[in-house]
Amino acid sequence: MDNSLEDLISRLNLEPHPEGGFFRETYRSEGEIPQESLADSYSGNRNYSTCIYFLLTSDNFSAFHKINQDEIWHFYDGTHLRLHIISNNGAYSSHLIGIDMRNGQTPQFVVKGGSWFAAEVENENSHSLIGCTVSPGFSFEDFKLASRNELLNTFPEYKEVILRLTRE
């Protein structure tokens, strides 16, 4: 890892994320939504909203995972990344998160809750710094890292991207 990347990780006080990359929670609302006001997929109360810094490098990827909540991705720095999504109805799509809107990138994108999604930095020797906002607020109780075999059995038509963006 180059010095500038190590400096960025240090300055933002980032730590490794289970899905890949580095992160730090930057906001967690004080207010909570009571469990009885949430869908059945939640166990317990959730904060109104949470936000993190998330850093990916071209040497790493964010493995396929899903959460119950919608997640908004915000581009901050570096080169674009490609977000891969398999929706609840099994449709695959990919989206470029970045600031070059003339070339199909968008600086902000919403991943619908319950969708499988993964991300990768496509440019070699580069990184992408983004923010992720989740509402209701994120809890690791709502996080599921994909099993390679589970995804391949469910979505064999997406074999290439699943093999590339899962770890087991």
C-alpha cells in the first residue's frame, strides 16, 4: 500500500471492514425507531440513520453482501468504482459511482434494502473513497456476507461476477 493511501487510512482513522476495504462510522443518530415500527426482518430498535467512510482499493473489493436497509453511496475522492447489484427479483445491474457524469458515472446511488451488492475499483493502482448512509441505521444484525455457493446456486447466470466478488 502506498504512503498516500496509508496516510488517508490514518487521517480518517479507518479500520478493515468484514466485506473488504476500510471503514469508520462517522454518524449514528441519537434517536431510534422502535422495533414494533420496523419490518419483521429487524430484531430490536434501530437508529434513524448511520453514515460511514468507506475506502476501497484496486487491490481489494467489497464482497457480495446484503443488508435490510436502503444504502446510499456518495462519492468523495479517487477514481470511480463499479457497484454490482442483484435485486430481490434476481435482476443484475451495475453502476459507476464517481463524478464523471458525462461518461455514465453518478456521484450518488441508492442500493435497495435486501439486494445483494458488491463493489470494485476498476482502475489499477487507485482507490475510491465514498460514504455510505443507511436508514434505518446500520446494525451488523442486518448484515449478511454472501456464500459463494449460495449465490451460484441461486443465480448461476451471474457466475463470472459472483466468482470474482465473493471470498468463499
